[in-house]
Amino acid sequence: MAVTAIEQMTKTKLKVYIDESFAFVLTKAEAQAYGLREGASIDDSIYTKIMDEVIVKKAIFKAMNLLKARDYTQAQLCMKLKSDFYPPKAIDSAIDYVRSYHYIDDRRYAENFCLRNAGTMSRQMMTYKLIQKGVPKELIEDCLNHAETDEKKQIISLFRQKFCTSDMEDVRKRQKILNFFLRKGYTYHDITAALKDIDAQNN
């Protein structure tokens, strides 16, 4: 293998390319310690040593620091490490490490998300947001089935916060209210049932 390019990334960090492909990021001191320079050859043993003793350890340390600040799904953590230029092997090793200690757990993440939002967010919206975070749909559905949700009650509560009962008397405003709740992920059936209850309470 050969070091085909070394690019300045920051004042202290370098992007190292091996055999024309990006390999990893090292500090200037680390690159010097391993004798890496453009055009130099690199033995498999040195490459493996850099990956195992430097890059993988850094990826694990980075993952741990990220998880100290907040919860991440596995997909979110992978994307964060990827954005910091960690190679796939280092990302996989970091994920395996934090998962082995249950520092990441997509089921726990989804369950906590559903518990926090079951009273204020539609099932469809919770599903959409969790999918965006990389949680598998089957897992989301299972967690939602264990969460207590009353979407009609949510709609009535949100209506009281956002609208006036007099808005219900105007056909166009009533349609805007309906569209507002549809965009929130509530079903047409639950919306019309909630609006019917609001009408009954005001008559």
C-alpha cells in the first residue's frame, strides 16, 4: 500500500489517502510518528496498528462523548461518526462497543420517545419522526402498541390552545382547522369526531 495523498483538514488534522482512497484522519503528530508522508509505502501491519490503536479508539471515545450529551439511535450515531470522517471499520467497532454496554438501544429510545409524546403527538407523526431517526418501522409499531394514546382527546386539547370556538362557525376556517390536524398526522375520522364533540360542548 502507498500513501497517495495527505490533505490539510485543520491546523492540527490531516486527511490521509491510501492507494487513491480516503483512509482516515490523523493529527500531524500521529502521522509523523507513523512515518506517513505522500509517496511513502505503508505496511499492512502499520495500517492495522493505526486503525486498531488510534482510529477505532478515537471513534469509541467520540461515540461515548456524544452519548453523554444525549441519546442517539444507532443510525444517528453512525451518521454523526461518518460526518466526522471515521471509516466504516471504526464506526462498526464503536457501535458494537456502545451497544454491548446498552449505551445505545433503539427499542429503549423508541419507547422513551413514545412515552414522552403519546399525549401530544399523533401516532402517524411519532412514526414519521422515529423513521427519520433511523428506528425500524416494525420496532416503532411495537412500541406504539404499548403506548397509551387518545388522539381525539389530543385534538380537542390542541384545538383549545390554537383556535376559538367561533372559528367553527365559518366554513373556510373550519376547513383550515381540519387541514391543520391532518398535517399533524391525525386521521379524518378522529378529527371530525373531536370537532363534533367541540360543537356539542358549545351548544
